Amino acid sequence: MKTGNFYGIGLGPGDPELLTLKALRTIQRADCIFIPRSDTKEDSLALEIVTGYIQGKTVREQIYPMTKDKSVLNAAWVRAAKEIHTEVAAGHEVVYLTLGDPMTFSTYIYLLRHLGELLPSDTIHTIPGITSYNAAASAANYPLLTGDEKMAVIPVPANTENLRPILEMFDTVVMMKVAKKLDEIIQLLEEMNLLENALFASYIGQKNAYLTADILPLKGTGKGYMSVLIVRRGRKEDSLQK
């Protein structure tokens, strides 16, 4: 029996219209669609994004534990990879959906490592998706880079003081996983006179999207979840105005 193919597809930040044409075509011709879901959530955002495109398709949810225990996480990825391998080995065209871009801070990368041990490399395909920070910058008409400028994309460190040299070194800094550190970051930006250069976005591309360049009032609001913060040291006229 001929081996099928596996496609890891980036869905973008949440807006179904931000799917690429290649992603959409691949989803529509798939035999089986795998959708990841956290064991702490009842619904899958990935499923919500593609609902209008997958009528009649075989859809299988894979539940992943929200834990930092590496052995538990690894067991979940191994189990998921084996389930996918079974479908591909049976000759099916198999799709795995993931939010944002599959190769940018995505748990999909861990799945990919295990699939590489089970499937021939020429049967594994990854289709990129729009990142949350690209979507946020476009929504705000906020340039990320021009000319020979440099950009850093980083998860917020436990010690936010470690952001200071990065903000000084790079023209644009994209901070992911803002979460509980938002207040500390705002304080740091205030000290560095960078408040007017910042753009904050949460749930971008989704129904409850929030976008602002006026970040000082965000202190104490707890809006750090599912957020990205962009700081550009370039010309103020390039930044979103209040």
C-alpha cells in the first residue's frame, strides 16, 4: 500500500480569512484531520477556525496535558505521533492543525521530532502560518523593520531586567508569552522612555481582539494572557500614534 503524507499546517492567529490558500487546499483534500486540545479546555480554537472548511472530514482531537513534567509531555507526543503514523502508513493524507506558525514557539515542533523517527522525510510537510506579531503589526499599520534594522523575537524572561540590553541592542523587539510579566515590562519601558514606541495586542485575529499603543493604563489589568508586545526604537512617525 502506498504511504500517505503528513501536513503540519499553521492556521495563523485566529481569523479564518488569514489561512493561506495552500493551507486551505491541503485541509480540504485531507482524509484525516488531527486537532490538538489542552486538557484544561473544553473547546479547540483550531477547530473553530476551520469549522467552515471541514464538513464531511474525519476529525480527531488529540488531548495534551498542561504540565511541565517532561516525561508526561513526551509520552503525550509519542502517543500523538504514533496515531498520526498509523493513518499515514495506511495511505491517508493527514493534516495536523496548529495556531500561528508551526515553527515559531509552537508545540508542533515536539511532535515533528517524533514523527521524524517514524515517517520518511519526504512524507512530512509543514505549511507556514501568519504569526500573532505579524498580524498585530499589520492591524496597527506598525512597521516592524526597514532598511538594515535588526529584530529580536523572544519569550519574556523570568527576570525582566534581562530585557534591557535586548531593547538597547535591537531596533525592534517582539515579546511573546507576556502573561504575568506585563506590569514589570511596562515599568521597564517607562524607565527607558520607550512607552510611546510600544504596541500591545492580545487575542489578535479573534473575536475578542485587543490592540493599543497606549500601554501605561494596562498596568494592573491582567491583560497579559495570549498577548504580544512589540517595541520599536525607530522613528516615532513609524509607530502607531495614540
